[in-house]
Amino acid sequence: KQPLFGQAKMSRPQKKFTWEIVSVILLSGAIASFIVDFFINKGVTWSEYTVAIGLTIFSYVSLFAFWEQRTIIEIIGGFAVSSFFLILLDALTKGISWSVQLAIPLLFAANFILIILIVIIRRSKFKGVNLIGFSFIAAALLCICTDAVGAYFKNHFFHLRWRIIVSACIIPVTVILFFVHYRLKKGRNLKRTFHI
């Protein structure tokens, strides 16, 4: 499997050790949040979402640690396993509601944007500050998707609010990053440009 940024791959013992640490942290967080929620609210309320996030992270970490496939295949597998756990958790608590209408669409959007970002990064001939620009664009798209899905889940119609402003603020930064990358790729020395 080709590393995303060209770093050396983790060995199997390293992956297993990382998985064990992450699993212990996630399990501890889930148990702690469940106990606090149960004693304060006499039931399961907000801790359900904490457990859902933990299950999602656990699914991806487990697949990346023990399933030797291409990165994109592992991401798709993580999405499938996470979706199953989210629906199961939702069904075991208050019935299927937020998992199908909120969690899975958000997870799909995040995975789809991440896959596109990975493809762009791997196909970029020159890797520099342009990768930061692509990442900013991906973050802006994720903000818009989060806003749209959240608004539809709450009000049953799509409505973009403050996240469109946040995304718009990213545009100037991204333009500057691409400009700097273009100048460096053409061999222009920034020290000479700014007389440093």
C-alpha cells in the first residue's frame, strides 16, 4: 500500500500497539461518558453520541491496523463497518433516528471528500504548499456539507448558515497558497521576491 505522503509504512507490531492504545482510550472515554450521563440524567442521552464517535474511530483504526488493502478501500470498508455500528447503537437506544438521517450522511460526506483529497494529493506532480491549499478546500467543503446535513436533520430543509462564511474566509488563504506554490514551482525565489 502506497503511503499518502511518502513516509515509511508502520510495521505490524507498531500498528497493533497503536490499535491497543487507541482502543483503551476510546473504551475509557465511552465508559466515563456513559457513567456521567447515567448518573446526571438517569439514562442515556448525550453519551450516545460520544459512544458513536468512539465506535466510528475504532472501526477505522481497526481496519487500518489489521486489513492490508489500498487506503481508499480501507476508507470505504471503515465507512461500511462504522455505518453498521451506528445503526446498531441507534436501534439499541431510542430507535433508528439520528444514525440514518444525520450520522451516516455526515460520515459519507467526510469519506467522499477525503478520498478525493487523497487522489488529488497522489496525482500532484509537485507536492508543496499546494497540498495545504487542497486541504483547506476539503475542510471548507466538509463545513458546507455539515451545515447542510445538520439543517436538514433539524428543520427538514437545506439551509446554509455561518459555515458558508467560514468557507468563504478560506478562499483568500487558499489563493495565496496556490500562488506561492506556483511561484516556487517556476523557480522563483521568495527571498528574492520579498527582498529578504
